[in-house]
Amino acid sequence: MKKTLLLKWSHLPREIRKLAQCVAAGAVLALLTWVGFVFQINLLTISLLYLMIVVGVASFFGFWQASFASIVAVLLLDYFFEPPLFSFRVASSGIFVALATFEATALAISRLHGREMREAREVAVYRGWMEQLYELSRSSLLLDLRQPPGPQLAVLIQRIFGVRAVSFYDMNLGRQDRVGEWDSVEDNLAKECFLRGDAWDDPLTETSRRILRAAVGPVGALVVRGRLSPLAMDALASLAAMAIDRHHSIDNEDKAETAKKGEELRSAVMDALAHEFKTPLTAVQTASSGLLELGGLTDAQAEMVRLIEGEADRLNRLCTDLLKAAKVAPVQADMNIGLVDLRALVGEVLVGSPFEDERNRVVMALEDTATTARVNRDLLKMILKQYIENAHKYSTPGTPVQIAAHRSQGEILISVHSFGPTIRIEDRERIFERFYRSANVKDVVPGTGIGLSVAKKAADAHHGHVWVVSDEREGTTFFVSLPNGTRSSQ
């Protein structure tokens, strides 16, 4: 019943509600006046009681209602309590002081109350946004990051925030995902937003656009149509960028792991086939040798038997070579090892990297004997990309980043040096573990803790090694050592 009455009251026109509030204030003042007159309350006391009524009206209703109550209170005070009684003739200036006091109080209280109400509404709105952002961040951790994050995030944002439409562009995958109602001319809205690099809010259409930026630079764009504050939209863009970054890192890790497992499978197949060929070949060699020893063969027959024996010996040697190859590290069996121009490879990595517009910061220091290497090009490119992106993420802005390489004892040693936060000794091995991040940077620099584990897996697939050296004065250097060609597994 109470809720029904409140609902009906809230739907009344504003002018009618104000009039009803003024009538209520007047009725309360009239009742107080009757009580004061009957019980002969003195002028000072009744004035304070009137002031309390004005304060209450200002607090609950507003300034104009409190002004009406102030005027009514002054008139009642003058007529019933200020000599001469029952007359509106003003005998002293006290009545004007009372009116000024009532009005000043009404103004001050209504302003304070209005500000408090606005702040309370803002706090309630922000609390709602924070709860929605928390739910989105928690749900984003449960995303299947082996699938494109765009469709999953778009559905989550629309469901949690109740917006009308969401458009999501992922630069790494080159795809755009949309949910909700969009006009036909807005099919590529998120992609166009990314290409133009614009981010703004349109209050008229309630459309907000943001560029998604990860540690490596812009990775996509997000367009949302619905009632959202700029702060909430910025937070949404940050969460979406982190999801894209995590998907990209896991995808790189999966590629490295798949490459390693593929080579292991090919090595196992080679080993099995070599062993299977050995048994029939032994029988063929034994039979051909027996025929020659038995004799009685014509010249043509003997020649054919010797041909069979020779080819059987040749096949046997090939099987032996296959068995030896199978004992080599799986990735070395057939992993596209080739001659790689390191200077050209670094140039490819820098294209599209955070250093693309800061080439003057990158210093190349390749020894004459280390400008080329016989390695797996794709795996080395993956390692270099992670090291270079890491250097940009953690290095002090404006400081040089040196990429060096030299050859030593059949290995190629490549390093990326930069100046920035020191990596603690206890973290120097663990940062190559999946999802691990140093405590002194994880709350300062965004990241997922996956990238360096990808570099380690790529190096392991090549039977190489990764490590880091970090000093406050000398800076931080990440190393990778790869066999310069093939090397047998131990």
C-alpha cells in the first residue's frame, strides 16, 4: 500500500507536488500557531519553533517551499505573537530580522541538502558502475582465450551494463564483432574508429568510442551505444585491451608448443619407420648373401643378386641415418633450420612494434661474425619480438635499447639491453614461468605474465637457453642462446 502511494505521488506533475508541499508546510505552521497561542508560548520560543519548521521544509522539500513557509511563519508571528496582536502592523524591525533569518536559513539548508542529494545520487551511480565493472572483470577471467575474445566480450558488456549495442574490433585477428542494433552504415564502425584513431563520446546518440591500448600499443577499438559515463567507458576499454593481450600471448605460446609437439611426433614416426624397415632389410641381405654363396647362378642372375644386395645395403645405411636423426632433439629433426639474416629479422620485428616510431632509441650491435645464423627463423622472431616489446614496456622513456649478437662455440648469443626497474634476484628465473610477474612491477605496468614463458618455450623448442641479468647501474639485459645449426640432444 505504501509503495503504491509513493509510486502515485512520484507520477504527479511537479507543480502539483510543490503546491501540496506548500499546503502541508502551512498546515503544520497553523497547528503550531494554535498550540503556541493556546499555551501562551513566548515570542522567542515560538520563533525558534517556526525556524525548525522552516529548516525541516528546506531539508525535505526545497528552497521555494521553505520560502513560502518563511513568509507564512513571519505573518503568523506578526499577527498572533508580535504586539500589537491580531494586526499586521509592524511595530519594530524584529519581524524583518526574523524574515531575513528564515530566508537565509531556508537558502543555506536547501543548498546543502541539494548538494548532499546530488552527491548521494552520484555515489549510487558510481557504486553501480563499480559493481558492474567488477562483474565484468571477474567474467573476463573465465573467457576461453583460445577462442576470439571479441564475441565473448561484446555479449558480456551488453548483458552486464544493459547497453543497446556493442561493436568490437580486434587488430591481431583482423575481425569485428557486433551485438545489438546497428544501422547498415555502421557495419565497420569499430574498425573505422581504430583506423582513424579517434576516441570521443556523443551525448546525442549516447555512443562512446575508445581505442584499445595494450603495452605494445593499439590493439583494437570498442564502440558502445548506451548510457555510460566516460570513466566507465575508459575502464571497459582497459579490460577489453587486457583480454586481447592475454589471448595474443596464449596464442603465441600455443604456437610454440604446437611446433615443438609436431616435431616430436615427426621424430617418433621416423624412429618407428626406421626400426620397421630394419627387419625386412636384414632378411633381404641374408637371402642375397646366401644365394651368392650357394653358387650355381648364371652371370645375369648373380648380377641381379649383387644388385639386390647393394641396394639393401644402401637402404640399411639410410635407416641407420634415420635412427641417428631421431635421436637428435625433436625440433631439430625437420624444423626449417636455415640461414637467417639477423639484421633483417630485427628490422621486421621493429615494424609494427612500439619502437616503430622510436627507431632512434634502438641501437644495433652485431659482430661481423654474427650477422647471420643457422636457426629456426619463426622461433627466433618470436623470442626477439617478446624481448623488444618487454624492453619498451619496462624501460625508462627516452633511454637507448641495445640489440646485440655474437657467435661463440657453435652458438649464437643474442641480447636486448635496456634501462629501467631492476629485476630482483629471486625473480630472475621465475619471470620465465607462465603467469608469474615480479611483485615490484605487477601493479605498475600492465601485463599477463605469459610473454616471457612463450620466449622460453620457443628457446627450449630450439634447445636453447634464456636468462636475464639486471643491475641498478648497468641496466637489464635479456639473453637467448641458440645452437647455430643442429645439435644432438643429450
